[in-house]
Amino acid sequence: MILTGQDRFQNTEKSVRGRIIKGVGGRYTIMFPDGQVGIASARGLFRLEDLVPAAGDKVECIDSGDPDVPWRIVHILPRRNHLLRPPIANLDGLIITVSAAEPQPDFYLADKLLTVCLINQIEPLLCLTKIDLATDTDLLAGYQPTGCSMIETSPEDESSLVELKNWMTGRFVSFAGQSGVGKSTLLNRLFGQELMPEGHVSSRIGRGRHTTRHVELFPMADGFVADTPGFSSLELADFDISGEQLVTGYPEIQAVADRCRFTDCRHIGEPGCAVSTGDIHPDRLLRYRFFRNQLDSIDPHNR
């Protein structure tokens, strides 16, 4: 049911709180605590403050007096976190999906997503999909030392679906990963209906086509779940992550960093670096060093 401001209250000076569950073309769908929704615009002063409402934001609204767009967002409550690409706020958890079959796993993307999570206080869950098609069942072994939660799924495995729902209960979470790994398929299975169109993996380019066009939240398990565009092409620099911050995304390195000979050790092969005594997978270390050099070349203060 779509509510108008007049339906909610008569006093136009009074505000009501809700959460943005979708924003398209400057119009925002707000879900109120009672589960009903309304359409809102954002006050013009937000532009002057360089502030753009995002899906997931908790907001205060007032009656706009416009029957077509009956609400106006007048205040955005403090954010737990905020990502610009995709535009989403207040995430509790991120389900990082990696396929055991097609497309071939992009562990550089997985490492970037994990780093974004750990820097922004978002709990990650590494999810290996299509395990029924796997030729290598040990694909996530390199992430064991991170201490992050992991799950394996396949279309016929209902127990993994229950486990995934239990992890999501009471949280606002999103799916992320390459196109074609099965994010939308998992969402549709969780809800028992097609909420998001499912893509396919191109035999020519070996990856899926993008099917999600905007961020949208769906109530689920006393929380919300979102399928989002934009995660598959992220760059760490777009999140203002510096070379020094990068180590936060590699808990295996952090665990031994205080043993390094030099306090400003970059862990890329300096004398006395303690990384070799730690429990980091060689491929993870290789990717860390690639990102560290990349970020330091952008920000010379961290060389």
C-alpha cells in the first residue's frame, strides 16, 4: 500500500522516520516502521551540502503537500557506512560470491570486496556458488586464515540456503561479485520467486551480462537484502583507500605486522618483513603487493 503524507499525520511540522529502499530519477521509495511505503523527493539543500540520499539510508520525512510525491526527505540520519559505487548506505553484511565453475573466479575482485568490507565495518561472507559443477573444491582455501565466514551453495542444496538465511537474519545485507556467478539466482531462491532477472554467462567473453540496473532493498528475515549493480567493476582508489589502509583487508598480514623490522614496512619484500612467518596464502600475498604498488603510485605519500 502506498501512503500519502496526509494518511500518516495531519501536522506538517511533524516528521516521520523510514528507510530508503529504492531511488530512481530523484524519487525515493521509503519504507516506514510499520512496513508500508511512500514516495519522496529530497530537499534541495542536500545538493548544496553535497549529500545524496542512498538506498539503505535512514531518513526523516515530512508531508510535501504534493499528491504525486507526497513525502519530502528533510534529514538523513548518521550513517554506519556509505559506499558511492554502488550508492548504498548502512550495510551490515556483504555476501561476496565466487563461482566454482563459469565464470572463472576473479580473486582480485574478491580481495577488493573483502578490503572494502573490513575497512567500512561491513561483515563479509564468502559464498562459493555452483559447487555441483566444481572441479576444484578448495577454491576458497586461501581465505581460511582471514577468519571470515564462508559458505558453499548449489541449486539442489537446501541446507546451504537455510544457513545463508540464518546468517542474514536481522541484518541489512547485499550480494556482490562477478556477473554470472549466481547472485540473482540465490536471491530468487531465497524469496521463492523471481525478484531479480537472472543473467547468463557468455561463451564468448566468459562472464555474465549485467541484469541489475538499480539498488533496491527487499525486506527479509527481519532485515533487508539488496541486489546491486556496480560492485563488479570497483577500484580501491574509488573508495579513497590508501596503501597504508590496504593491510586492513589482509588480516593475515596485520597479524604479524608488528614483528616487522621497520614500523613503516609496506610488506612488499623489505628486509626484516615478517610476512614470510605468517599464515598468508602466496596468491593472496601476490595480490596484496599488486594493490599496494598500485595505490602507492596514486598516493606518493604512502611510498
